[in-house]
Amino acid sequence: IKVSDISGVVGLGWSIGIGGSITRTVRGLPDEATNGYFQRGADIDGFTGSDVAYSHYLSDVAVNMIDAHPDIYNFSFPGGGGTFIFHYDGSITTYPYQDIRITGDPETGFVVVDNRGVTYHFDVVETTTKNGITCGYSATDSRVNQYNSAWYLSQIESPICGAIDFTYAASNYNYEWSPNEYDNGTGVVKYACRNENLSQGRYVTSISSTNYSIDLDYSTNTRGDIPGAPRLDEIRVNNSADNARIKWYRFGYHEVQSSIGNTYFNNEYNWGGSGYDKRLFLDRINELGFSGTDSLSYRRFEYDTTPLPSRVSTGQDRWGYYNGINSNPSYVEKTKVYVKQPSGTGLGQDYVKEFGTADRSIDSTGLFTQAGSLKKIIYPTGGYSQYTYEANTYNLQNEDFSVRKNYEYYNYICGDGYECEERTEQITLMGATPSNETIEYFTINLSQTITMDYFLAGDPGCSSTSHYIKIFPENSTNPVLSIYGQANDTTETFSWGFNAGTYRVEIKVCDSENTGSSIYAGRLSMQYLHNLGSANTNELTGGLRIQR
């Protein structure tokens, strides 16, 4: 269960396979919107990376003023399903390829014909409005994102068996979702407005064919998680000829409320509203007799009792699963980025920049990720199926697999009146201490040519041999590379061939007058290939899998 997951008509984590639908994930703007992918998807073909207009285009894409990505459409029908996208010329491609034909568009709906000649009509439309209630958006602003979000199956036409028709009822409800945040380099920017999804949805109430009919009953005033949303209560299967009842099922539920993870959200946004701290769970399915009062059999369900946080909690890993870190001060993941300054620009030293404040790491134990997961199904006979989960991993296995490793080493002398600590915080220090000579080692296991960046600035009063960067084989006194002091303080780049082995780096800087009146520094950084051989490791990823 993901933190932001919304319960469907049969509870959290469950769905009911009745009929079929086409749903879409909007990426950026809806395909058909003004400045959407149909209108602006081809723009990127006309740019090169150096165009100023390309930079402006990317800025517009970042703030959803222009769409550069096709939406993703997922379809399902009895016996089939898959994914498709539109190209900006209006053509449709399934991924992976399927021997079916899909026609239509997001405005009117879709028709799918499979390889048996069966036709599926998807033209019952669900509309969603993503609304920034207090953000100052107007109803016509593209950022509101009102769009058709789903198309439900209305009819199946078989050349042999005739038609099956599906009837739907309208359902209008709204629910809150997590706010947008990003780090622009100066700190996390919070949108101080309330985000809300208004769903003008549909749910199937009956299915009819020549021989049978199915009735589905819902309640729409019983849900605390999404007030007004439907909850399936009963399914009845009838004979079409005389309406005689064949099967009758009743569903039972319970609701869980949690205040975990609300502190940041309430303090920063204070949206008010209700429901985002509640979850609807399916308890049981009873099969009833013809009178509707006697229970012939049932299925009961038990779930992991670890409390789920509210669906606006910041305690999420980067895949959206609960990681138990409820104290995260934002939704933006803490990330370090190495910023390289172009040579000769006078912009100063390279440095490491930190963005974001949230720990979005994976719950390696799987204990928090299991919150709300199905643990046991109890059958009418008293028997049961019990599930044990573990954290998802993936196997990283390649022959002759290499990764890039970073090496950076820094040495400096600093006098009074200079803010050395502030300066050095921007640079990755690997054991360096304020002294005039330091030694560090690095190992490469693959012979290669390595491109290096170095910075070496010593006191002009020193001889060039008094400040240098030298690289030696580990147990040798003969350097394979020597770089001596330079008059300017710019970063230089060069390449050098190294055999596999361990090397010793010495960096020496000099202050001839020993006055401490200037900063003299040396730095060496490189990125090299490290061969892992036949790598075979298990790496953590998001979510759970069944252990037994």
C-alpha cells in the first residue's frame, strides 16, 4: 500500500474486475489540452541543446505551461489489457505490441477490436479536476487540469454470442492530495495552497445479456475517507428470463483513522478538510441465501496492524511507500549534487550542493512498508491462507560490469581573516587536514585513461617545486605524474593513462612568508571506471513481495 493510495469501491488495495476501462496517467498537461502534447509535442524536434529558445522551452515544460510528454493509457477488458500512448500526430501505439486495433480520442472515447473480431466500446467518461483551491487559479487556467481521466466499457459486441451491455451511475466526490514542493537551490519552496481532486466518476450498476443480468448496489454516504464516494455493498446475479435470483453476495468493511504523519502537513498548509487521515478496508464477503438474511458462506480478511500514516504524510520512500520517517520536514528528497565550475570563468571552486530535506530511503526491514497489507484470508471451512512479506529487491548481475567512482582530494593553508570553514564545506574532504603536505591513496582495477581536474595555487614567492601534486605507484618513490605550482588560480583539465593498481597522491602547498595572509590550496578530482567483474548483488527497491 502506498502512502497516497485511495480506497476504491471495495476498500484499500482491492479492485473488482467488472467490465473494463481505459484509464490514463497525465504527464504534464492532458494530451488534448491547450499547449498539450498534441499541440506542442513536436516542438522539441526543432531544438538543439545550445538554443536559448530550448532553455525557455524546458522552463515552460517544468512549470506545466507546455507539455513534452505523452500521457500513458492503461486498458482492460475481459481476457485482455495493456498500455498505449498517442504520438503527437494522433496515431496510437501499444506497449508492448498487441494484435488489436484501437481507435478514438480522449474527448469522445475509444473502440478496441481484438484478433477474434470482438468489439469493445469505451465511451462512458469519467472527468477529474485537479484544483489548487487557494492558489489563485481560474477555471480556464491549464494548471487546473480538468480532463477526461477514464473511459468505461459500455458494450461488448461478439460476432457469435451477441452483446453485453453495462449501465453506470454518476458519482461526484472530491479528495485532497499532497501539495507540490521543489527545491530551487535556496531551500524547499512550498505552494501554500490546497490541492484537491474533484472526480466526476462512474460506477457500474448493472450488466445485462440475453440470458443473465447482474445488479450491483452501493452506498454513497458511509465513507469517511472520501465523503460521497461509492462503496459496493451487494452483488446479485439473476436469470434474465424470469429475474430469478441465482447468487447473492454482501460486502462488509471497517474504517481506520490515523494521525501519524499529519504534523508537517497541518503546520505548513493547514488545509482543514477531512478524510485524508482515514482508510477503508474490506472485512468480509458473505454469500447469502435467497431470502437475503441467511449467510451460506463467507471470506474474512485480516491486515497488517502496523498503523498507516495519513495519505498526506511525508514519511514516504522515493517510490511512495511508507518508510516510518514521520519527522521528514518536506516532501523533497535530500540529494547532493556535484557542481563543476567551467574553467576560466572566474566562478571559483567546484563544490557539492545539497538540495531537499526529506529522507526518502527505503524501509530495509519491510516492517513499515507492510502497513495495511493483506495478512490472512479465512475460508468458510475455518482454513486460511497466511502471507509473509519481505522488502522487494532486484538482482544486479552482469559480466564484466563496471561502475564510475569519484575521487577528490583537497589540501589548503589558510591565514587569519579568511573563512576557511565556509569555503571548505563546499568541497568533499577525504581525510585532508590544514597542513602544507598531505597524502592520500586510490585504487583502480582496470587500466584506463583518466581525465582529471586539478587546482594548484601556491605563494608566488615559493619555488615551483615547493607546491605540487604528485601521483606515485603505492610503494614507489618515482612519480608517474608530477604537476607543479601555477601562477593563476583556475581549474585545469588533462588526461593521463594509468595501469591497474594502487596509487599514492601527494599534494603540497607553500606559503613562502609563512604569514597566513592568503589561502593557498591544491585539489585533484577524477572519475574512473571500477570493474566489478561478474557482479551479482541484491539491491533494495520499493514495495513488497511475498516471502511465503
